[in-house]
Amino acid sequence: MNFASVRIITNDLDRLVTFYEQVTGVSAERPAPVFAEFVLPSCTLAIGHYQTMQLFGAGSVRAADNHCVIIEFRVNDVDAEYVRLKPFVNEWVQEPTTMPWGNRSALLRDPDGNLVNLFAPFTKEALDRFKDRP
């Protein structure tokens, strides 16, 4: 089994696509007007318009209502990303902080309120833990 992607459902696809293009620095692939993908080396972030959920079962999700999942991006320099994105991000939950498990982390919310973590292994132990991961 291979992990394929994480999909966010939104009522405003263009707004969320623009946001994640800014965060990732990658242009979204748009195979359909109601769907976009960010194909990154380690994972794919998919964004679907709420209309697509009718294909999977009406009422199966609620757009912009996530309170338990964190979307995480490993970056080279959390502090530099914080400075780069600060003018663009409306809500920072946590400024760059070194976590007890050795990662440097900054938390923000995307336009739909989803929690996003930008992190980098920071301590020797964390760097060792991530050395063989893409």
C-alpha cells in the first residue's frame, strides 16, 4: 500500500489553490475545474470543490470545518519560510518554535481554517530521525 494524497474539500477552490501555490511554490495541476493537485516529491496535496463530494456520498464532509488534522510540510528553514509567508498568511497560530521532539515548527491556518505546520528537523536526534526520508 502506498500513501497517495491528502485531499482538502473547500467551497472556494481558487482561493485555496492560490494560497497553497504561495506556500509550496508549486503550480497546481488542474485536471478538472473542480479539482486541483500539488504533486510534490514526497506527497500530493489535492483540493476538491465541495461539489465533488456528491460523487462520494452527499453529506460525507463539511468544507472548512477541520478541527483535528494538521497538514505538514517539511521545509529547509522554518524561520525563513515564516518571514516569506508572514505578509500572505492571515492567521499564525504559533511563531517558529523548537518542539520537545526536536523539530523547529511554525503553525498557521489556511483560508478555510485548516491547520498547517511548517517544520524542519532541528536537533541532532531529529536530523538523524529524518535522514533517510524523502
